[in-house]
Amino acid sequence: MAAAMRVAAAGARLSVIASGLRTAIRSLCSQPVSVNERIENKRRAALLGGGQHRIDAQHKRGKLTARERISLLLDPGSFVESDMFVEHRCADFGMAADKNKFPGDSVVTGRGRINGRLVYIFSQDFTVFGGSLSGAHAQKICKIMDQAITVGAPVIGLNDSGGARIQEGVESLAGYADIFLDTSYLFITGPEVVKSVTNEDVTQEELGGAKTHTTMSGVAHRAFENDIDALCNLREFFNYLPLSSQDQAPIRECHDPSDRLVPELDTIVPLESTKAYDMLDIIHSIVDEREFFEIMPNYAKNIVVGFARMNGRTIGIVGNQPKVASGCLDINSSVKGARFVRFCDAFNIPLITFVDVPGFLPGTAQEYGGIIRHGAKLLYAFAEATVPKVTVITRKAYGGAYDVMSSKHLLGDTNYAWPTAEIAVMGAKGAVEIIFKGHADVDAAQREYIEKFANPFPAAVRGFVDDIIQPSSTRARICCDLDVLASKKVQRPWRKHANIPL
């Protein structure tokens, strides 16, 4: 009997142990399921950003979401997201509540490919706190920037943000330091602050809209009708650039013959030196497939800058525009040109310069604005550049502006002149008024000056141009020169940094 009771007791204990084991096993088995569910829930929440109602509001404004922009910009299926689960760390002003926590916070970060080429990307999510920058937001951006530097890849930022997150105070401002057409605005302070400080009434569009920054301030380089147009153009622009400053300019297969003649160029420059023509016609005629990606087309229109290809090789083009202010250089065009030249030099992109410049724009507004200082920026940029530099003088090359436009004196590698080129201190009329002041026969004196100076021979005799070429042969000559200059190497003395006249 006692034995039976001991057996029963032991059985009961075993039953309890078995029951406990089953409970433990069920707990262990259910835990991963619970974690997996949480992971999937977080992923779904991250994909929705601020929620479907905010996504709908974004679409009503004619704007894509952060993830839609990434999907459109990158090659299909190439995006690899990072830090999807990161959340902000602010606990003030009710921010610690679950309803104010969004996986990924207000920015989507990761890497992907554009036409097979690696790129890192961040896209600010306006559906989460208006895309405002928090400490976590900044941390995510800095992380992909560090990764991009490590592997030598570019970073593309798609900005759609209301600024620093007010609830986080100084931490969000620290984040900025660490990082550092009717639907987009860019300004330091909004209209309300401007009104309170200066008593000026100004709308968002007037203060920092696309038109303001692409035509007046020069802060933005181009404006587009909508997100899709902007992202498609961004893909095209990306194709012209190397992945980093350590790489050479990209070269792609070219079906446009490098020795192609362009007969229409022989008559493109008007016989009358005061008559305008479009420098873009020359550029389109010479480059591969007539494809030219212009930068800042609506700002400082008297100078043209942009990217193209010659025999498949990416090049940067700078050209005076006779249709606007006769192609004169002024403050804005000098700064625009200088920035572009330095960009090309930084990324090993050869420079082609087309010159038709009657001088610097005169007037008190230019002098008071510092045209000497700003004009020197363009001169400095060309002189400093070590990439291949080919210059073509199509017509006027007068005074100091001639020197500034990648002349032989600024170490241009190859400098050509067309038969229509006029390389002189100034135009014939102004020169005659000074030299032959009070002369009985001014017309005869002007004809004498033109015969002596208003042609390319004085510069060619002195070696300031390497050859006088037929305009129709310009493409063939430039393509040949670029092949020769592809191995160009320039050694400069070490210095801490350059001292461009800012």
C-alpha cells in the first residue's frame, strides 16, 4: 500500500514536471512567433510612415511619399533599407506616447543602384512630423554618409522637411550640424518670422519658391513640374557623374562618329558683330547625339553651363550666351561659371569652353556689388583646374573677360579660334574713339583697327591660340584632343587649401 502511494506520488510529481515542461516548451515556441509578429508589425508601420491618411494628404498636394520617390529613382528591386526600426528619443511634450513613435522616424535611408551603379540615399518623410529633423533622423543620415565614404559612392538626398523638430530643441539643431513648383519652398526663416522682424508681407512662393531660387537667388539649380519629372531628370544627371572624386569621368558606348563634321557651324556666326546668335545651337551641334544637360538654365542666362558627352566621355561645357546681355560677364554669371568649373575639376570631368565675350558688364551696380572680386572667382577656378581644358573662341574675346574664359594664359591645354574670332583689348568702335580721338576720318581709322586686330591672327602669331580651325571641324578636333589629354597629369605643390577670392 505504501509502495503504491509512493508510486502514485511519484507519478503525480512526474505529471507536474511534464506539465511544466509542456508549458515551458509552449512558451519557448511561442516567443519567436511573438517576436516575428512584432517585427512584421513594425515593418508594416514603417512602410506606412505617418499613416494612410497622411499619405493621401501628400498625394492631394501632388507630391509622392518618401518611399515612392526612392522606388522611382532607383533601379527596380535594388533598394536595401537601413535603420527601419530606429525611433526618436524625445520624451517631452507627449512625444513618448506610442502614437508619436514611428519606426524609421521621419527619414528613409539605405542604398540602391541607378543604371547598375551604387548610390546611397535618404528621403525625408513629410508624413511623419512634417519630415522634421530629429536626433535619430540625423543619426540615420550620418550613418549612410559614413558608409558611402567608406566604399566611395555618392549620396543622394531627397529633401521634404519642415526643418528642425521643435520638440527636441538643441538636439535637432546638433543634428543639422552633424549632417551638414508650387509644392517646394526653401528659406532660412518663414514668412511669419519675416513679417514679425522686418514687417515685410511675403508669401512662401515669393520668399523661397522654385522660381525665386532658380531665377533670382541661384540657390537651386533646376526646377521641375512635379516629383516624377524631377526624379527622372536626377537619374539622367547621375549618369554623367563618376561615383567619387577618385574615379575618372564615365565613358559609355557612342554611336555618334567622333570625326563627324558639322557644316552648319560654318555659317552660324553672323557677319555683323553686333548681331546675336544662340550658343546652345553650337553646343547641341557638337556634342554626342545633341544631348546637353544644362545646369541653372534660368539663372545668369548670359553664361551657359552643363554636361554633355564627346565620343562617349562625360564633359563639362561653359559658354558665353550672346543672346543675353551680349554674353557679357557679370557678378552672377561669374559665380555660376566658377562653381561649375570647380565642380568639374573636383570630379575629373574635362572642360570645354566656348568664348564670345565682349567684356565685363559695366555700371555702378556691378562695381558696388564687387564685380572685380566675383569675376576673379571664375579666373581662379579656370587657373586652378587640372582637368583637360579645351577652349574655342567663336567670335569676340575682349579685354580681361578674354583672359578669364580659360585662355592660354590660364593654362588652357588646347585653344582654338574660328575665322570669325576677334581677340583684342576692346571692340573697334570703342578703341577708335580712344586712340583716334578728334581724327578727321574716323571710319577709315576704324577700318584700320579692324584689319589689324579684329581677327584671330594677332593671337595666333603670339601662340595665344594653337590653331585657327574651320567651325565644321570643331567636334572632330575636340574629340581628338580629349583622347590625347585623357592621360594628363598635373602635380601641384602641397597646401592646406586654396585661397579663392570668396
